[in-house]
Amino acid sequence: MPGRLVIYDDNIFRKDIKEIYSYIKNNVGNIVPKYNIPPTTSIPILLDTQVYTYAHFGLVPSWSKDKKNININARCETLFEKKSFRESFKSKRCLIAINGWYEWKMVEDKKVPYFIKPSKSNYFGCAGLYDEWYDNESKKVLLSVALITTEPNDIVANIHDRMPMILDKKDYKLWLNKESTPEILNKLFTLYPNENITIDEVSTLVNKVSNDTKECISKFTKTDYLQTSLFE
């Protein structure tokens, strides 16, 4: 379950979007690099209204009684079955550009963290759903988002049984087009090529969400392990 994200550079994503749309309303500005993003954090997303803005990572359905009912992931196989996602899949789709994400794998008796990143670009364009929930206390609308997930390709399957639904750049406009039918959209849910992904073991620094530095995505080596062991 992709629940810890990395977003530190959106420049190439912005250039790609400019090639697709003549105008994008940018409410994000210059992003602050984030190397360890947990749920409930604000992340930049591109709405199907061609607005680039921030949203709460963890979708709160518009009908929810409170914002404790969040979904950070939406399985592509059950988008029409789940009340939380059905309407958003029809009319509230978005793109989430991430520079990578973390997963943990049990190795013997320890959870080992891995950073999953693109090998042929510097970001993944992930399919997402959003919704708007009205907060009666603050009298404000909360824009929130969930990542769509799918079965993993062979390389990610070595670590986890799910991965984000990563779209090809040529399919961005089709995904965001409000006229696209579910039949058309479902054809986009294909396995992402193995060769477009690199996976590095990283240090347990990432285990604490308070650690939000570039060191979180640094490849962890045997030398690092030996040095850590000496001081434990």
C-alpha cells in the first residue's frame, strides 16, 4: 500500500503538462522538497479542471460525517463497487506527480525499507481521485485525494503486492478528460514496465515521519550496515 511518498521536484512534470495543455492554473507555486510524506499531508495534484493545487493526502468522501474516514489508496479493480470512489471515478480524476514512494519488506525478523523511483524520468505520473468535503467547524472545503493502486509488476512484486497506477504521459489528457468513459479509462490500467523502475534499499531513517531529509532516499549499502552495527 503506497502510503509514504516522495515529492521533491516537479519541474519536468510541469514541462510535460505544458505540452498537453495551453493553460494550467498554478496554485502550488514552488514546491518545498519533501522526502518522507505520510497520509494527511498536503500534496500537489493536477485536477481535471486544469488546476494545479494542494490536496489532503487521504480522500475524505463528500458524504462523510467527519474527516477521520480517509482512504489513501483506491484499488482500480473495485472503483465502481466502493461508495467512497464511485462518483470520483466518474467525474473527479486527477494526476499526482511523485518522485517515488517507499515500501517495507519483512526480511527475517526485520522490516526493510525500500525506495521505489523512476529509472527513465524523475517522476511517476500517478492516477488519482479527489473529492471535496465541507468542514462545518472551520466552514471550509477540504480538497482531498487518493492514489489509485493496481497489481504490481514483477520488480515491485518482490517487495509488495500493490503499486500506484502509473500512467504514460500520452494518456494524461485522456485520464483527465471528463468525457472519457469507464470503458476507455479501464484500458489505461496496465502493468507499468519493469525497466522504468529502480528499487533501492534505504536506511531505517525513513521509518520516522519526522525525518524528512534527502538522506531518506539514499541507497543503503553493506558498508552503511556495518557502520551502524558497530555503534548499536
